Amino acid sequence: MSWYKWIGQTTHKKHVQGIMLASSQNDIQHKLTERHIKLIYACTCATPQRPFSREVKSALCHTLSNLLEAGIQLQEALELTAQTINHPFCKAILEEASTQLKAGREFSTTLQAHRHLFDEVMLTLIAAGEVSAALVPALNALTHFYTMQENFIKKTKAALFLPCITFSLFIMITVLLFLFFIPRFETLFLSTEKPIPWYTQTLFTISHFIQSWYGICSAVAIGVIVTLLYTFRSHPVCRHYLERILLHIPVARSFIWYSQLSFFFQTLGILLSNNIHLVPSMHVAIKAIRIKAIQSEMNPILHDIESGQDLPSAWQARLSFLSPALHALITLGQKTGNMGSMIIKAALWTTQEVHHTLSLLQTYIPVFALCLLALLIGSLIIIVYIPLLSLSHTLM
């Protein structure tokens, strides 16, 4: 099966286009004929490489669950959902799933053929939902899962935006002072032909360096390095070293650990709450962690569980440096036999910890940057105006 772009014409002489999975152009023509569309043109297109976004998967699960709750059969519900999805490749997969359903193939099997576009959580829950005849609860759980993750990411980005802007303004104002403010005073000092204090001369030297080719080349080099790091941040080697550096910074280490644990607990909690066994749930939850170094810390816990150890004991033995609150929640889940809900509570706790850290960053980083700016401007005034006062006293 390959991906094809096609253009067709309806019975009302209206031109339509789309993307379809088909084995050949004859297959495309046959499928479009069933939809009362005449094929005009078709050509192969590249297979999508990036997974579908959370918004697309959330919209898919939400629409499909609503249609199934309304009593519509799965095949028709897939066709109706495909009409509401804006993403062309997701739309094509849903149409293909509806076609395959007629031939007796399960919906989850069709999705498994495109596992690079869907995450393990979605594939696992939909497969379990079909087996247990509980597809609607599985879809509702997925909708809540993707909405929760998307809100978490949006809040994190919004919280980090203000500190980044504050520091950018601080750097810009500092550069402008050394480019335009300091040189004017240097010209004034040189015109008097009086000795200049060493601290004022140091200020002028810094200004000369920023304006020189060395300063420009240094700024360009820093910009190129930052751009390269941003461009190749997904490259395994670059990502590995960036993660290692960040994990050695105390505040960043705590923030990264709890943010990744939030994804881990959200994934593990939703799987356990839908009656997925602990070992396969752990496999999927560890894959939800994006930081490889943290994944490597979690893998020994999985090996301990596979060897027969319970989750609280393995957690305490391997990750004792984390908050005791997490261990208490996991232990309580083991004792009460309600591990899924306790893991979800752990996800909420780690999310609150991340948001608390972000709120502190939003509060203190702008204040810190403003204090630095005030200190810089105050220092410049003292360094420049003390020699000016001395000079004016001499002239008088």
C-alpha cells in the first residue's frame, strides 16, 4: 500500500482532492467510484514521517467516542470522523480503516500498520478496548489524556516565555548602552585631555571590543552556535550532550525530572486504569519519557518488575532521591489494589511541582533581571559621572 494524492470530480461536477492509501491507481479509481467520484489525476506522495499531533489525536478520539455513544456503528462512525478531521493523512487512515472494517479487519489492526504516526498509548488502549468491548471508555480516556498533556505543554511554554523575553531585553539594553551611550562619554573625556581612571578606561575597552570586528565575530559565532544547537536539537548526539549538561544544573535537573515523570505517570495511570497489566504499561510509559538519560534510569525498575519485584520496592531502590510523596502514593496504590488512581494522583502531584517551579521562575527571574539591569545602569552612572564631577571641579 502506498500514499497517493488524487483529484476527482463529483456527480455535481465539483472538483475535489485528497490523499488515499491504495495499492495502485486502479484501486484508487475503484474506491473513488464507491464514493461517486470520478478520478481525474493521481500520483504517489511521500509517507509522513512525523507522528500526528496531540490536537489531531484528541479530535479523532473525541469525535469517534461521541459518535459511538450516539449508537452509530463503528464503520459509519469512522467515515463520519474522517469528514471532520482536517489532517489529510489521518483522514485517509480513517477511510482506510472503514474500508478494512468491511473486510473483517479490526480498527486497531489498521492503526498498527501506521504505528509511526500514532503513539503506543493510543494503539494499546484501542486494541484493549476492542477486545473488551469497551472502546468508548478507552477513547474518552485518550481524549482526556491528550487534552491534559497539551494543557501541560502550553502552560510550560507560556511560563518560560516571560523569563526568556526578560533576559533578551536585558541583553539588548546592555549592548545598546555599550554601543551608543559609552562612546559619547569617551569622546567627551578624550577632548579634555585629562587622565582617565582605570575603571572608566575598562568600560571604554569593553565598548571598543563590542564595536570591533572581534566583538562582531564573537556575536556572530554565538548566534551560529545557538542556531545550530536549535536546528540539530533532535539529533541524537547533540540531544545527548544537551540533556547531560541540563541534568547537571540543580534547578534544571529537578524541573526536567518532574516534567518527564509527569508524562510517565500520566501514561502509566491511564493504562493501569483501563486494566492494562503493569509490565506492558511500564514499557509504554517509559517510551513516553523524552529524555534518554531519564529513560535509562527507569529501565532498571522495569527489569526489577519483570523479575517479580513490586513497583514500590523497585521505585524506592532505584529512585530514592526523588520526593517521598511519590513513593508514598505508589505504596498506597499497591496496598489498596488501586494502583491506577494512585498513579494518576502522582501525575497530578508532579504536574503541580512543575507548575510551582514555573511560577517561581516567572516571579523571580524578571525581578533578578531587573535588579541586574538596575545594577548595571547604576554602575555605569557611577563609573562615568564620578570622573565627570572630578573633571568639572578641576575646571572650576
